[in-house]
Amino acid sequence: MAHLERSVATLRIMGDELVPDEISKLLSAVPTEAHRKGHQFPSGPSGRIVTRNSGMWRLSATETEPEDLDGQVSELLGQVTSDLSVWSDLATRFRIDLFCGWFMGSGNEGVAISPETMLALGKRSILLSLDIYGPEATDGDGDARQE
């Protein structure tokens, strides 16, 4: 089986009552990005003000080419507490997932996830969320077609 061409992975904790500093303290980690519900920021060239609908704490893994979800999960979990009581508490109060973007280079690529990775996610009540992107259409010369 050919591996997926590329993958990105982010550990996300989400909820209306989320306080980023509390999550950082509980996990003993600094997030890649975090915000509280109601946070406002200017968006895009127009500078239109956007308000966050929910709080979020995110920690992103290094992008891999080819896909290496096992390595990305190991990287992420290596940066946060392994105390399962902390994870249990977080899971009762917030939504937790590992959000993955998987990118195919051709029409027949796949992924295998080790039992150790699945167990590590399951013990922490981390849902696996996937966005899978098919290969770009080309014109035969390797250039992307406009469809």
C-alpha cells in the first residue's frame, strides 16, 4: 500500500467554558494557538471583526511527507501530560479531537494506524477526525487544471 503523500495533525480541545491558561497548566504544554469564547479579531484584508463562537486550545504536530500519523501522535503526546486522570477530567468538560488533514498524491494511497497509537488516543478520549483530500487533477503535463 502506498502511503498518503502528506499529513497534518492538530490536537484540539474545544468548549464554551475553555480557559486556555488552565488547559496549558493541566497539560503542562504551550499551545500552538488558543483563544476563549468571545475573542474578537480582525479578519482578512477588509479588517472585518470576527467573534469566536467557542474556546479552543490547539497543539500542532510537524507536517509529514509522506504521511506518518503514528509519528505525529507520538510527537504531540510527548509534549503533554501522560496523566490519564487529567485527560479524563478534560474529556468530561470539553470536546477533544486529533484533527488530521490527509492529502493524496494519486488515486490509490492509504494509511495504517498502529494499535499503540489507537490505544494512546482512546485512553485519553481523543476522537480521531479526518479530512481527506484527493489528488489534484492535472492536464497530463503535471500542471493543475482549472475546473
